[in-house]
Amino acid sequence: MITALLLEDEKYTLKFLELFVSKHPLVNKVIAVDNSQSAIEAAKNYLPQVALLDIQLGPDDYYNGIQTAKIIASISPHTIFVFITGYRKYSLDAYSVHPYDYLLKPIKKEKLSNLITEIISNINTRINSKVAIRVKEGKLLLNPTSIACIEKNGRRTIVYADTNVYETNYSLNELESLLPAQFARIHNSYIINLSRILMIKHTKSRSYQVTIENCPIIAYMSQKNYQKYKHMYKQGIIQF
């Protein structure tokens, strides 16, 4: 199940997209907006897995769809982009955000439905694919779902998995780029599996202690990252 962000300045098209996408059995949330600023704000709040963006927005809008996608990509790097356009020729600038596909207006329902199904299938494949992590003994292949959290402790990077604890010389930046969207960098020293959160406890220092299932350490989260990811805590118990 995914969250989809829709950006379209034509009210009729936006309503059509919202109704149609929300009926897709693999979509559980749709955020429909008609301007770039609202799309950027929605990306900050929801980190959508898929964003369908109209390229040509209204003359009063500060950004076009491509510029909006670039900003969203910096906020939510795992978001997959589909551009909506009335033109068969696309700007080369659009390729800088590596769009998954284009939808040509008028949008065909079958094309849209098949595209969403294909994207979600690819997302699920990526989640279930094993991640190769370099350790002293060689390459370790781990299913991302088995990883609870990752800690940077001095010069050591420690991966806490269900069956063992591993040390790697990968940086957190490198590991973050390998892991699917269920993982988040919540602090300079921690990457956690958001689906494993058991408890979030506010501390006096304006940070949060995070207890994670099958992880022997307590991770710390900044106030900024708490606001960024709080909507994704599916089973968390928040204490203040």
C-alpha cells in the first residue's frame, strides 16, 4: 500500500485523478493539490512513494512540475515521479529527476491503472530484494525487513539485524542510499526501520528516544526528524 501525491492545476483533471487513483486497491492515501507550494509541503509531511505531477502549471505558480519534482526529490529521495503533460515532446530538464514515465493528456484510465500497479510492484520488489553490505569477511546479503537499526559509533558502523550484529565500513550515507523507503535517517548517528518502532519518548533535551523492535540500543531522533516522520509511525507509542 502506498501514498500518492497528485499535482494538477486543472480542477477537472485533478478531481478525476484523485477519484481514480484513490480507488486503486494498492493505494491507501491520496494527497491532491493544485499548486507547487502545496505539493512541496505535502511531500514534507507525507513522503509519498509516488508523485504524479503536471509539468505545465498555472502562470501564477512559482514553480513548474519539473522544478517542483527536484525540490521534492531533495525532501523525499525515494519518491517515484510520473509527469503529466499535454505535449509529446518533453524538456530535457525533466530527465534530471529520472521520471519513471509520462502520462499524456487526455489521460487514459487503463494506462494510469497499469502504471500505478507496475510502480507498486517495483517498489515491493525493491523492499523484498536483499541488500549487499560489505563486512570484513566479504559481502553480506540481508533482507531489508530483517534490519532493525543501524548505528554510527565513532569510526564503526554497526548493523543490528534479527539474527546477528554486523560491522561494516560503509557510511550511513552509503547505507541510506541502498535501503528502501521504510528506513529513515533520524539522527546523524542512526538509521532505523520505521516499521519496527515500539516507543518514542520525549526527553528534556528536546530530542526523542526511540525503542526499536529487536534492536538492543536506544536510538535518538531530533525534533526536526520527529515532525518529518511522525505520520509514518504505524505502531509507535508516543510518550511525553
